[in-house]
Amino acid sequence: MDLRKCLAEAIGTFWLTFAGCGSAVIAAGFPQVGIGLLGVSLAFGLTVLTMAYAIGHVSGCHLNPAVTVGLAAGGRFPTKDIAPYVVSQVVGAVIAAAILYAIASGSPEFDLAKGFATNGYGEHSPGKYSLFSGLLAEVILTMMFLFIIMGATHGKAPVGFAPLAIGFGLTLIHLVGIPITNTSVNPAAVLHG
């Protein structure tokens, strides 16, 4: 286990959770000037884009257990490193969520019952989509995200542009997926319902 890589993954996942979910929890519904679906989609894409440039050279900038497992399944990541990466990603996300909760709960309008940017289906889906629809969307969107990542980081891909393709790819994925599940690009996260 390489501590430097794990720390990079924890920091990157912290930023993805804090900025991406923070945009949904704090800025999306702000009266009269909220950033809405487009803004939240851009926030997620831009967090990945910035982290890909900041830590991609250190850890590969997976920021998501589904990406780590997918890269390992594609022969592009050692299976022995899956557990340390996933633990680091979860720790970074939990710390970010706790800090985001501490900030958001400081508003008199904060209501945890509104979901705190929860992923899910049925009542936990912005569009009230079914479990089947949510899982199908998450599987397809995750597959396309991994396809973008694998292609953009391939040795024959244009050098230096992978973060742009991956960040903008994630923006597109969120534009499609937020109404369905709030988007996680990780089918396991949809099971909350």
C-alpha cells in the first residue's frame, strides 16, 4: 500500500464530495440565484477535472470505488490495491460529508429530511424513477464513464487531455442522471430507496 497514493485518493474524494455534493446541498436551490441541474453537473465535472490535473499523476485520480474496480477489471489497476484505494475514497467522502453537514445545518432552512443530495429511486429520486430505471441508468452511465476514462488515459490518446475528457464526460453524465437517481456513477449507491 502506497500511503501517498491513498492520501491523494482521500483528498480527491473529499473534494469531489465536498464541492459536488456541496453544490447540490447548498447552492442548487438557493432562492432566485440557485445553480440548478446545470450548475450541479458542472460542479461534479469540474471537481474531477481539477483533481485529475492535481493528483492524477500521483494516484490516477479514481475518486470512486466503481472506477477503481472497473480499472482493475480492465487490467489497468492492480487488484491488490483495490481495498486501500476504496478505504481511502470512503474516508475522504465521509469527512467531506460530515463537514458539509456541519456547514449546511447552520442554515435555519436546513432540513435533513429533504435528502442531503441522497442517491436513490422512488421517493429518493428527483423524478421518482423506479429501482429498475435507476439501476439501468447507473449501470449505463458508470459503463460510459469507465469507457471515457479507459479511452482518455490510453497510451495512444492525446497527451494531457484526459482530465478534460473525463471531467466533461462526468458533467454530461450528471446532466442525464441527476433527474433519475441524483447520479453517483456507482450502481451500488442507488440501492437507497
